[in-house]
Amino acid sequence: MNTPYDEALSRTLIDRSVREKIIIVGVQLHGHDEDGVDASLDELELLVDTAGADVVGRLVQRRDAPDHTWYIGQGKAEELKQLCLAVDADTVVFDNELSPAQQYNLEKLLGRTAIDRTAVILDIFGQNAHTLEGKAQVELALLRYRLPRLRRCAQAKLSQQRGGVGARFGGGETKIETDRRRIMRRINKLERDLASLAETRSLQRKSRNRSGLASVAIVGYTNAGKSTLLNRLTQSGVLVEDRLFATLDPTTRRLALPGGEPVLLSDTVGFINRLPHGLVESFKSTLEVAALADYLVHVVDAAAGDPDAEIQAVREVLSEIDADTVPELIVFNKSDLAPGAAKELAVDHPGSVALSARTGEGTQDFLQALADRLRSLSVVHELHVPYERGDVLAAVHREGEVVSVGDTADRWIIRARLSDASAGRLSEFAVPEPSTTDS
């Protein structure tokens, strides 16, 4: 018996049982340049390939504003129809977001499926969701996308039989109304389930916070090499594939920095230009790992066509999830593929580092830079610990960075950098006014 998730995915918008033939369409609106549109279509072609289909044609139109009926102009829509017939295309994918009405009108004119960039990204997420939470998040995003796109059909078979006291006042409930109500019930249930899972994640996070360890989240554009970097640093065995959105579920591992202080390092889902708002909403509890981190490691593909545009796209999503105030360390990855570009980008972005997560080159410099950044955030506390409390001395060494240890007749005088959580637990040993600088 299929689960609701399986049923949702069975109606995904690209048929993965065969390699569909796809035509991609872009519209260059006022204020956008031709190179930007071409780059976006190149990325859309990569998305389509990741989803399991082949691009067999491309169409671009310049317009001041979208047409309210077909998004493209009527003449261009007819040209698109002829192109579909010429290459025997199965589906048309627009790089721009289509309204439900525009999608319906295009399908009616073209005689085949018309979808947008959002639908392709949802389809890819559907393929890569494996955990209970990931599947629920994808299904929720899919249903939110489908709800406004339910279409009323004029055929009588879509109406249910009338019956009961109110039958004489009109026709029975249509199938679309039944479907809409079922989808809303499912959405409400998924939202409750995800809220419960988010509460569990919050408890796990509080447990980690009690450990006193700093948290570092790896963020970046999809396929920038985040999971490869996590594996390189922690030997965690996280799935690594050369494809978009291979990682949807966050993974957290413990990492020892060069000074010996441990931190918690978390991998996150990759971002992309114009990441659908519905996905951001559905994955908010997962993306919280970035918003609540002490530091972000922003991984950038140095071999990408436009790394600066990818940096900007990531920062836009970080802003949407309220993570734009978290300090970041930019890491230009894939220096083995583009050594010159990686070095140049590191110079253009002062404070950043270049490395190759695949070969390991530059990772020690990165770890040292991360350790220095985290130390600059932490406060130096002075603790007076009696000699009989060796457990406290061990805890300070375990949870923080010890700057100095002195001794008197009956106690140790310890100066150490500690997280707020650790400092709170050890407050009974703190002097009235802790130091804030290392002298």
C-alpha cells in the first residue's frame, strides 16, 4: 500500500520511468541582461538533467513584462508549439515562475505538460528525500505547490452523487472540492508532524548546547562540496554525489580544531538561485541549524561560472531564514580544479581561504582560520577552582580553551575561553568580574 508521500511523488512533474524530452524557456525581462538569462537557463538544463530528463530545445524571449495569459507573448507561444511538434517534446519547462492560470493556458495551447523551475526543484527534492523528516518536508512543499493548481473539470464524472436534505439546493460536491479538502487535511497533518519533529530537534540541540561546544554550520550553493568537506574533516561517510541537492538531511559531527578545542560541525541542504519559498518554509526547521549556529562556513565552488552570484544567492536564503547575522568564513573549494580562480577569489574576498575538499590541500589553513575566528568570539573567563575539584579543571579543558593556569595555596586560577553555556555552568567558580580580553 502506497503512503501519501509515495502518492505525491507518483504525480511528480517529470516522468522518471523514461528520459523525457524537455524544451526550456526563458524570458529576459526589463532590467535583466542576456548573459544572466543564459546562465540561468544553463543551470535549469542541469536541474532538468538531475531530475532525469533531456533538454532538446531552448527558447528565449525579451519582454518588458510577462504576458498575463501565457507569460510569453502569443506569437512566441505559437512558435513554442511548433518547436514542440518539431522535436516531439514531452514537457516544457519555464525558467520563470508560472501562475496556475498561465500554466493551464499553456498546457491547453501546447497540448503537453508545462511546468516551471520550482516544479523541477521540487521533483529533485522528492528523489533525494530519505529520512522521515525529509520526506514530510518535501511532501508538504509538493502539496502546497499543487493546491492552487487543482483544475475544475466540466465533465459530469467529476461530480459526486447528490443526497441528503440539502440535495435539492444544488449539485453534489465536485471532485476538485473533495481533492482540495483532502490536500488541506494532509497539509495540516504534515505541519503538526513537522512541528513535533522540530520539537525533538530542539531538545537535541539543547542537549548539544549543554555540552558547551561551539556549533558551526556548513552552508553554500548546491554541489559546492559541503558534504565532501564534512567527510574530509570528520571522516563521517556522508553521501557525496556530483549532482544537485544530494544532501537534504543535516548531519552533525564532532571536530577537533588545531588548538584541541572541539566543535560541532553540521552539513546543510544546498541553496540555489531562486530557491522556492515553499521549500524554504517547509525546510525551516532543518535550516534552523544555520540560523542558530555560532559560525557559518560558506563553501563556494571556485570552478563555477559566477561564484559571486552564487554567494549572493546563498546570502539571500540566509536572510530569509534569519541567519544573515551569523558570522561567516568563506571557503573557496575545488582549488584542485581551478587553482588560479580559487587563489584570485581568496584575494578578492579578504579573510577567506582556498582549499580542495577532495584532495585535502589547504584544509589545515582553513581549520586554523576557523579556530582563530571562533576564539575571537569567545570571552576569556577567570575561574578560581579548589584543588579538590579536579573534575571542574577537566571540564574547563574539555569544553573551552585554557589560556593560563596559575595556583595559590588552596586553588587553581584558570583563565579560559568558554561558551556562554559552559560559563553559566561554571559560574560558581567565576570571579565577580571576568576578563574579556587576553592580556
